[in-house]
Amino acid sequence: MTTTQSQASHNASIVAPSRSHFGSQVFDELGMERDPNNLYLQTIDAVLHACEILELPHHVQIILAQPKNEIMVHFPVLMDDGHHRLFKGYRVQHNNACGPYKGGIRFHPEVSLDDVKSLAALMTMKCSLVRIPFGGGKGGVKVDPRTLSKEELRRVSRRFISAIETQVGPDYDIPAPDVGTNAQVMAWFADTYMNISSGPNRGDSQAVVTGKPIEMGGSLGREKATGQGVIDVLAELLPELNLSISTCTAALLGYGNVGSWAAKLLAERGGKVLSAFDHTGGVYNEHGLDTLALDEWVKNHGGVAGFEKEGAADAISIDEFYSMDVDVFIPAALEQMITEDRARQMNCKVVAEAANAPTTPAGERVLMEKGVEILPAILCSSGGVTVSYFEWVQNKTHMAWDIERVDEELNRHMVLAARRVQLARHRFNVDMRTAAYIAALENLGKVYAMRGIFP
Ligand code: GLU
């Protein structure tokens, strides 16, 4: 029996690969195309499929199919060489039925409106799944932050948040870090907003963003939270797949904030991170990489490549990385990296989606045929926004929680969310991704049933 066959039989009783594609009437009604390569349409297709299983009313489906607001701004910034450059930025507010819009702002050269719309919709789903009282939003600036000096980065950050100042607020829309942004950028966002915002609520205005530095109202444990959430979910769900967090082997795609924390926390609990691959290259150690040393290396060198020179790893190619035999494959980089071809190469039992939407629909089909269990992004990657919620609560109550409280509360939210997804899967006999949407939408559906539609 090949590895793939043995995985298929191992999971056959658990996975029911049955996702419909673009079957919804709502697509026709709203004039939306059925383009499988468009991330936004893919996301909404999956959301609507789950809505149909739950038989959510028509008005909930059309509301969720489009964001409430799509804000696009252009703003000039003075560069170090004395010329001005025009930047394009977005803030998409998908839904606020459960609470203020919430979600990160990314700085990346490939940022586009449709991607930000998709990521905003995923935030609505994440917040509802983990039952935190927020809706979903997302933002982005089309820029490669690696090409900016620190002063240019500061000016871009301040100018962008000032351009959307009237559209965000501590009780309305609360940004956070995402790809290419960090606590320093959040500090600039908060400071700019606190300087220019007016009105009676400005005392709480540091709560306009989360993921801030600890000294400026940030929460202990926020930086590691997304990676920690992935490990909390794995610890909860691996036993059902006859695996364990303390003995599993893993491959990390991406070694930035989320990937490096997931790797370090997995290793701390006994798991072995056999390989890591990022935009600079890949490394491997059959006995498990030293995740702390690798973290240090990445901080000093900008990526994992070259770590083999330290003597505790071998360099590997991208093909070797994808085809490696591991229990858990953790994509913790950008969207849509697990394509059909990459999925065919993969040799794992579980994919834990630490990044947003890392698997293409074609890649997902291949993985499901192979019997690979996919733990979906709206579950695995929701630890970050969960601790963002704790930060916001601490800001609002003028309290500072200790790390034990943050860790414990995060674990409780992640474990409950994981159980909700499992329950939905068994109840509706669907795959894990559909089950996660169902578990999120059940809550949202109840909120709409109670609130009704204004007027
Ligand atoms: N950007 C993160 C995410 O995609 C965190 C969002 C937040 O903390 O609001 O989940």
C-alpha cells in the first residue's frame, strides 16, 4: 500500500469531500462571475454553500455575498530621495452584524481589491466562529515594505491611516497587523489616530488598533497568538486522527511571525519540525530543526536560507520540501500557495492552514482525494484576532492581563471553536472547511434572525 492509499483509508471515514462549486442562485442575482481563480468569488462560493446547507434566509445570503463598504484611497508620500510617490490603499468592511469591523492591514506589492475583499469576508467568519463580538474587515497598501527605509515606512503608515481616519474607530472598525505590518506600524497608526481624531470617545482611542507594542496598550501574548492558536487546534484535533502534538512531524511553509511561533510552540510540546521553506529557500533536519536557532537566523538574515551553514540542517529545494513525508504540513505564508501541482507532490496526513486561504480549490480537491485532512484557515488562523479582542477589552477596561490569563482564554476559545467545527462536520456530514463555515454562520444567522433588517 502506498503512503497515499494508507492515508486515504485512514481518513476515509472522516472526510466527506462534497463541496459544490458556484451552484448558488445568489451569484446570478448579484451578477457575480463564476471565476474559480478569483479568491473573493471562491470565498463567497464556500460561504454560500454553507448558507444553503444551513438554509439561511435569502437576505442573509445576499448581504454576506458583498462587503458593506469598500474604501479605496490614493495618497502621496515624500520619499527619502526628495520625490513624492503615490500609493494605493484599501479598507474593506465586510460585515458588522456581530460587532465592530475587525481585521488586519497588510503592506504587500500584490495587494488588490478582490484579495482584500476575500480576506475581509474571512475575518467575518473567523470572528463569528470563535464567538468574539466583532465583524470582519481587512485593509492593505500596495507597497513592498522591504524596499522602504524606516522613515518612509513611518510616513506611509501615518499617511494611510490619516486617509481612512473617518472610516475607522475603536467602536467601529479596528485594524491590526497582517502580512508586512507589525507592532511598530500599529504604534504609528494609533499615535496618528489619537492625534487627529476628535469627539467624546477619544479617551479610548488607542483601542482603534490592536497588535500594539505592550508599552502602548498592547496585550501580552498577541505577537505569538496566531501561531499559538494553530498549535491549540492541532493539540485538540490530532488525537482524532491518531496523531499527537508531542510526537508528530511537521513542515512549515513560511517562517515569519505566524510560522516561527507555530514551529517554536510545536517543538516545545515535543513535535518535530523537519523542514521550513520561505521566500529565500528551504532547510531540513531529519531529527527536527532547532526552531529557536532558526528563528534567530531568520531575524538576522531575513529568511531561512543559509541556516544550513550553522551545521544543523541541510538545504532543500522547493520540490523536496513539498514532497517530504510529514504528519502535518503548515502553510503559514501567503494565499493560494497549495496549487493542484503542489498538492499532488504533498505527502502529509494533515494540512493546518495557519495562513489565510493558502489552498486553491483545485489543490484542495487533490488533497481530499488523497485523504489528507484539511484544518481550515478560519479555524486555525483565528488565534491572532482572538487575542486582539483581549487587547481591545483590556484597553476598554484599563486593565492589563497577565500572560497566563491570555494563554488560558486563547486556549479556551480555540478548543471550543475546534469542537464546534467537529460537531458541525458530524452533524452535516461535510468536509472540515464547510463545517467551519457552518459553525460560523450558525451564529451569524441567529444574530440576523434577532436583529432583522433595518428599517
Ligand atoms: N491579520 C490577522 C488575521 O488575519 C489578525 C487580525 C486582527 O487581529 O484583527 O487574522
